[in-house]
Amino acid sequence: MFTSSIASYPDRGPFGNNKYRGNCTGHIVSDLIDNYLPVGGLFVDPAIGGGTSCDVAASKGIRFFGTDLHSGFNLLVDDLLTTVGEQANLILFHPPYGSMIPYSGNMWGVEHKHDMSRLSDEDFKAALKLALHNISDATLPGGHYAVLMGNQRRKGVYINWSSITEALAPDPLCDEIIKLQHNVASDSSSYRKPIVKIMHEKLLVFRRSPNRNTVVSLEQYVSTLENNLAQELLVTLRRVMQCSSWSEAEILSLISNVYAQTSLHIDWQGLVQKLLTSHHFINHNGRFSLA
Ligand SMILES: C[S@@+](CC[C@H](N)C(=O)[O-])C[C@H]1O[C@@H](n2cnc3c(N)ncnc32)[C@H](O)[C@@H]1O
């Protein structure tokens, strides 16, 4: 059982196939179950990989449904709830960490166009969001789903897949467990420059909200668009006014490229005027500066 937000399992335990690349320790699955699965509840894993969660579930004698793209279930095409037959109390999703380890055509079968490990970064993000919605819909309201996700560094850029997961999930985060990594492949690599080795993954636990579905999520997203745009514009105005005062015409000219490039029908002038008359700014003879 998790008793703090840090977990470390130097010995991965006897669960699943330890040759399946990117496999996880069964201990974290066991702790997750102990914290979040009610007695008699159903535990689901839609991407079992080498079967770690199957073995943990069997050792605990709990109700379990596990599948994977290698077994014919596709999170990007199939409805998880229909496949399982009932909403789960707890779902564990351990996705590929972007394209870090390819699965189809490497760990199993031939290359599959919906294998999440074979997508570009942008397509992976879209696929991750779709998978998270599918998983949320297959979770009982009030139940939980957890995503085990690691980050990666590619050509000097840190790709924070766990933060991206947090932003894409349609339900509130209720726990974040930092799991220390042991025996990672990069341990044996030598680098020309000193680097900070990534030695952790995150287990993000989300609580399924009642009354949410993908259309409600879209409605919420659209309703925040206008507010987000105003926030971004306000930050831009405040930042440029930290350097000098500006007239309205100068501000509009400064951001003219931004609105020339978008096809969104936005009253940019009206929005700028509204923000300039807010309490953040003072108008001195037609020139605006910070209040
Ligand atoms: C990190 S591995 C899971 C490892 C597993 N937890 C273990 O301990 O062995 C990720 C899995 O996601 C699966 N996967 C990739 N794309 C998928 C998709 N579209 N639907 C379902 N599973 C997918 C891969 O086949 C792979 O087995």
C-alpha cells in the first residue's frame, strides 16, 4: 500500500515477463490495488504488455480483465467499456513512453498503425488523449484510473510525458506517486557531457468524475477558450508594458501578425480595448502603462 508519494522497489518481483521491454514491477500494481480497489471490485488493464498486472491480480485473487493491442484490443478504435462488459472500479494504463520503445514489430507481431509507440509526438499526444477518454468512460464514477508514465530526453530536449498526461486526462488528479527507477537501460551508457539521468516515473491517479463524458469535456474546453485567450493577451500586454508605454494603435500593430495568421473570428480590437481599460493599466494622454 502507498503510504507516501515516493515509491521505490529495487526488486521488481516475480510478476509478468521481465524480458518484455518497458515492463513494470508488480509491486507498484499491488500497491495501487491495495489503495484503490474496493473489496469485490473489478480491476482492468487495457495494455498488459508482458502480463505483470495479470500475475498480480491472480496472486491476489481479484476480479480482473486484461488485454493489449497484441491480443487484438485497440484503445484507439475499440470501446473499452463494451469490451470489458461493465465499468471498472480501477484501471491501470501503462502506455508506451512516446516512441522510446517500439512494441509492434519488435516485442510482438508486425508493425501496427495504431501502436502508440509508433506514432509521431503530435499523433501520440492525440492518441493518448483519446485513450484516456476511453479509459475514463470505462471507469465507474467515483472509481479511479492510474497512468504509469515516464519522461524522456531526446536531442537535449526534455519531453515531459507525465505532465502532458496530467494535462490531457479528462478527470481530476487525486494522487501522484513518484516511482524511482532501478536498472534503467541508460545506466550502462556513457555520455560525452554530464547529464541529469532520468531516474523516476510517475503513477498519476485520476478520480472519475460523475456526469462527465467526452462531449461535456469538449463543451468545457470551448467555454474556456475565450477566457484563456484573454489571459494570454493580458500577460502579453503587461509584459510589454514592463518595458515602455504603448498606444492602442501600437499594441494592435504589435500583435497584427498573430491575428493575420488565425482564421478564428475574434474581435481583437475590442478585446485589446477591454483589457486596456481594466485595472491593470493607466491611460495617460492615449498612452498606456502599468497601473
Ligand atoms: C509499457 S508497455 C506495458 C508494459 C506492462 N505494464 C508490463 O509490465 O509488461 C505498453 C503496452 O501498450 C501496448 N499498446 C500500444 N498501443 C496500444 C493500443 N492502441 N491499444 C492497446 N494497447 C496498446 C503495447 O503493445 C505495449 O504492450
